[in-house]
Amino acid sequence: MKCKIYKLYLNRSFFFATGLWALINNAGVNFLGDIDFCTMDMYHKIMNVNLFGMVQTTKAFLPHLRKSKGTVLYKSNLLSDL
């Protein structure tokens, strides 16, 4: 599904006219609790969103950012999902 979203964006006519100037990665999830009470599934969800989601998004748009000499901004927030 994520690849479909990227393709939909890249097919927009304004994208080809202006190029991709910046990519802002602003996704994050967090679980509060002692390590004893957090499951490995919780840690996998955190890593999938906070790390791998940002990497996947950046890799999808990187060729277009390079072409237009754009930039990437990574934002993290400790209280992102409260």
C-alpha cells in the first residue's frame, strides 16, 4: 500500500513542474511502560514506524530529491503517540 501512495504522489502534474524540494519525515510511535511489560511486538512496531518507515520513505523519494537538489528533514518526538 505504501508504494501505491508514493506512485500516486509522483503522478501528480504539479510534481513534474516544480520538482521535489523537501521531504519531511515526521512519524513516530511510542509505548510507555517498564521493559518487563512491553512485548517484543511493541518494540517491532516502534522500529517499523520510527526507523524503517523513515528509511523506506526517504529511499522512495531520494532520486527525485537528488534531481532537484532537495533536502530531507527528520523529526522525532518522544511524546509522539500520547
